[in-house]
Amino acid sequence: MDSPIPSRTALKSQAKRLRATLSEQGKTISHAQSLEAIAQTYGARDWNTLNAGSFDETRPNHRDWQVGQRVSGQYLGHRFTGEIKAARSIGSTHWALTLVFDKAVDVVESAHFSNLRRQVNCTVGLDGRSSAKTSNGQAQVVLEG
């Protein structure tokens, strides 16, 4: 997707206008077909992909994470920088993300061995914090942007 993606409401309005215009020309398409056509105009594989990359302006404090977006923050208390490899909206309040770290993060505190992680899956809220906690009560993942 090369063009900036409008809001979900704007995309659905474009699909409605496309369907109406084609109908005036005697060409009938379903609403689903118009959504797929709009997705293609933005270079998305399908409507679901475009929809996931758009934002919903009706959600207060919405924050949408996108594939390829650079992020930094903390994972299990360790600082990291990286990139979002996969992002999927879960309802209106959470995101399932796959993060790829620029440098592997050692997730073990022991001096006797290491466990390096380069990629993790997590679920974060609109604030970029996971509801999953470490043993000391801190969020496992805290994203800063």
C-alpha cells in the first residue's frame, strides 16, 4: 500500500460512491465487490488488509499499528528498537502484533545462560502496553511509537 490510507469511514464512503456511479452506468456490483475494488486502488491485497491498515476515527484514543512501522520500547524490561512484522486489530481496543527486534533481547536474568529473542508475538492495548505482566507486575511489552 503506497498511498496514505484514509479512515475506515472514508473508505466505505468511496465504496458506496463507486457502487452508485457504476449503477448509473448500468453496471451492478455488490457492496463487497466495491470494497475489494477500493482496496485494489490503494494497492492492498483485499478489503480486510486495507481495513486493518486504516483507522477508525470513532474510537477514542485510537492507535493503529501498521506492518513496517518502526517501534521502540521495552520487552520484559529490556529496551529495544524494531519493526512491526504483522499487525491485526482485535476488536476496538487491542492489537495482536509480531515484533522483530533490531538486536536480539536476552530475556533471562541469569548469569549462567541466555535466551535471546529476535521476534515476539504480543497483544497490546490502545496505549501500546500489554495486559500480560511480568512477575514483578510490569507490562511485558511497552511500545513508545
